[in-house]
Amino acid sequence: MLPSGFVGRLCVVLLFCTSFYVKYSGFDLETGGTTTAEIAPKLAKVKSDLETVAQTQLQLEGFSLPKIQDKHFVMFTMGVESIGSALFLLDYSVGADLLMLDILLSVPLNYDLSALKHQTSIPSLFLKDIGIFGSLLTYKNMKDKLRIATKHAAAVAGGKKRR
């Protein structure tokens, strides 16, 4: 019988593996493929929005983001998804960190966050992404508490042996 923690991690990893497969099947190393073509206008909008916020609200005159080719961004996100999924499945907390990074990178591209305040309903896929992010945070919290409890128990046991 499989432990429930593994089954839960497997379910989360399946979501990210599906996303990776969709990106990978539409990716071409030379041109970027359909995956890059879909993301390019969204990425340009997010870049311009970030630069506008930095220049107007943060008062950083002349601020500009570094030039990154769209296909390199897609390759980076595919790498983060695949490595993060493998590590998370193997119960490493850095895998959860990578998957949270992937969500943080993909949410601004998949959803127009500035338009959400004008909508009457929030897209269900956006809420699912937020839910997955929350479950990864819960996993990280659980791992941290377990690590602290283990250190505390070792310290208490070590103190009893010395007497």
C-alpha cells in the first residue's frame, strides 16, 4: 500500500507533468515552436507592465528588464517544471520551491491580472493554480516543522545520554 503523502505528491506532479508535456510537444529548439509563439505576446506585455510599474510607482528612472529570448524563457520554465516535479516526487522540499517558482512565472502569463478586478467571476484555472500554490506552501510548512521536531528530539535524546 502506498503512503498517502506519496499519492498526494504524485497527483500534484501529474499536473505539472501534463503542463510540461504540452509545452514540450509544441516546442522547437530552432524557432521556439508554437509554445513560444503563444507565450511571446503575453511575455512582452508582462515585461512592459513590470517596466512601467518600476518607472512610475517605484520611481526607477530608465529601468528596463534584461533582454531574454522567448524560447529561452520557455526552456527555463520547462526545466523548472521537470526538475521540480522529480524532486518533489522524491520528497525534497527544493522541488516544492521550484514548482512554486513555476507557478509564479506562469500565472502572469496565463491570466491578465489587471483585468481580474473588473471581472465579476474569477477564472477557475486561476483558482486551481492558487490552490496548488497553497498546497505546496503547506507541504513546505509541514517539512519545516518535521525537521525542527526531529532536531529537537535529537537534542533531547543527546542530553539524556550525557548524564
